[in-house]
Amino acid sequence: MIELSPMPYEIFQAIKNAKNPIGYDELVKITKNTRDNLSCHISRLLKQDIIAPLGNHKNRTFKSNVDPADVILVQKVKQNKPKPRTQKRPCITCRELMDSTGFNHRICNNCKSSKRYQRASNKYTPDDWGDSSGLSDLMVGFY
């Protein structure tokens, strides 16, 4: 059994239903597709040996190479993205372990809700934490 997604299946059906070998121009009209997109799908069908090319490159036509009963349409099922995995990481302000969802999640909810964090002059780290140069340890690595 050969499983095809909707567009290659539509192309295969057009080739299968044609009385004579069918060319690119007729396939473009039938499938209402661009020639570039069509050639991508046709090359996949050729690689799978589902269709066969006839003629030279300029006058290329195609015919079905397999029994139509062996080809089925498969609809892709949209899968939900998995929830992001959390990892225990220290908060960069208070150093308490928290459930972090990724590299961009490094400040715990307690610190984010604090007045110190919400001040306009916030430097995101306590005054007594860092290398005493006035830069946080996060910034030191970039110099």
C-alpha cells in the first residue's frame, strides 16, 4: 500500500484519470497549482516509482506506474505541541530553586512580584551579588 498526502495524491489521480500520458501544462490546469510546486511533488512521485516519465525534457509527459488500488490518500493529523518540560534551576536574583521552562525563564515568580524587581532602576540582581564590578555574573561572560 502506498500512502500519499493530499497534493501528491491529487497529482497521481490526474495522471491516472488521463486517457493519454499527461504533461506539466495539463497538470497545472487540473490541480490549479504552480509549476514549481508541481515539479516538487512530481519528482517525489518519480523517486517512489509511482509515475513514469515519457518523452524528452521539453515535452515530458507522465503515466501511472502502479495499480491505482495500491495508492491511498492519507490526511496528516495535526499534533499538539508537547508542553515544555521544566527543569529545576536557580533564580538569578535569589538563588532559590524554581521550575524553569527554558533559558529565557531565569527569575522566579516571587522575585518578579517583588517591589525591587518592579522598580524602574532594577538591575535584575541584588547589590551584594556578582563580581563587585557593578556587572552581574550574566554580563561578565559577554566581555
